[in-house]
Amino acid sequence: MPLTPAPLPASRGEGELTTGFAKSNPRPACGERVPEGESPKAGEGELAAATCISKSRYGRGMDARRGLFDEFAVAMAVLTRLPVGVAGQDEPGAIAASSWAFPLVGAGVGGLAALSFFIAEALGCSALVAAGLAVLAGIALTGAFHEDGLADTADGFGGGRDRDTKLAVMRDSRQGSFGILALIFSVGLRIAALAALGDPIHAGLALLAAHAASRGALPLTMHLLSPARTDGLGFTAGRPSRAMALIAAVIGVAIALAALGPARGIAALLLAAAGIALLAMLARRQIGGYTGDVLGAFQQIGEIVMLLVAAAK
């Protein structure tokens, strides 16, 4: 019979000490804040409440303290269809942890859309055609992610009789009349605004401002509102901390002001914020909060208003 070594005896008091310490000093759960008066360990505290995620899907062990590049990559993977080669955006809280980068990703999308406008103009296309190609480029880069949310929100809010029905309609992949009309107005107004600008430089700056600022507002709405469901993207995204939401908003505002100038930039930001706030109040009244679709509608409202103000004479 093979012999197995007997376990080494624990040092005197070691078992009791370890057990007692674990019971008296439990590790905070995911999302739990460290009680006042205690010193938080590395990675714990208020920020961990918004950004804690599990470590399973990354090639190396990663948690809420991931680097800025990794957070930017997660934001890119969520908001675009570009192959960034990162996993983990479906982890609970991962999107909230990366939300500070939303306006930077938006600026990138706006920059590529602006490039499409410039190339079309250089090839001799009219301003209307160039504007249509610029909007199409933005839709292609994001996979119509936000447009789909706008259409589902319009169908749910316009066609549902009560909260449960509205949420069920929004989850239905089929598009109704309200959703189709919302898409037509969204695409049409953006093309009209860019065509009115005409000049590739001004159109490109407007695209940068609109895409950055509209996405920079999303973390703040996620912080102020509550998810309407206990599942889906709006819930698993997590709730950005106040600091994370403010950083995203400041980045978006800074890009918009730099692109549009102080006077027009402030006017565009105020009107876009008013439009998003009205939709947020409607969402709270209709379904009690936000979903991933509602976040897409927020972005679309912000982008449309920003472009319209930029094109105003």
C-alpha cells in the first residue's frame, strides 16, 4: 500500500488566527464599499464599486485596476465593430470601468467619418453625396449600434401600453413604424446638416464634436439613472462612478469646444444636453430607467442636435 505523508501540523495558534482574521476582516464583495474609518486595500473602495469585474476572460489576470490602454480597447470593442482583439467587455462592470474613453472613441469615429467626407469631396462628389457617405461611414464603423437602439426605443415608447410591454417591444428584433420613422429622421437630419455645412473642414470638425460629445454624455446618464432591467447590456455594463462620468463629460465637452469654437460649441452642447435630458426624463417615466437601447437613443439625439447647431447660420 502506498504511503502518503501526513499533513504537517499547523503552528500553534495559526489556524485560529487565520480563521479569526477572515471572519473579522472579510474581503469586500464586488461593488461593496469599504466601511468608513477603515483603510481600503489596493483596488478596493468607492471606485471598485463601479468598476469591479471578474478575471476570467483575459489572457492575464486583470481586474478593476486594468490599464488605460485596456480600458480604451474595451470601449472601442463596445462602441465599434473594429477588431481590437480584446475580450471581457461582457464582464459585469467592464463597460462602466472603460466609460471615460467613450468620447475618445467617438472622436475616432467622427474623424474617420470626416475623412470619408473629405475623400468624397476630393473626388468631385457633391456636398449631399459626401454627407451621405460620411454618415454611412459612421454607421458602418459602429455596426448601426446606436441607430438600432434609437429604433427600438421609438418602437417601445410609441407602441407599448405599459412598462412590461414597452420593454418586450424594445427587445423584439423586428422594427415597427415608430422605429423606421426614427431611423429616417436620424439619417436624414444628419445628412442634411452636413450637406448644409458643405466645406470639408467645417463638416469634419462638426463630426468630431458631435460624435465625441454625444458619447461623452452616456456615462453621466448611466450614473444618474438606474437600469430598467436586471439583465441585458444596460444592467451588465455597470454604473460608472461620479468621477468616471465627469471625466468622460469633460473630455467630450473639451473636444466639442475645440472643434466648434466657444460660442457655437456652448450652444450646441447646451441644446444637446437639453435633448438628452428630456429623453432621460421620458425613459424614467416610461420604463423606470434606461436600457442599452435607450443609451443608443441618447447618443443619437446628442449627435443630431450637435450637427444641426453646427450647420445653423
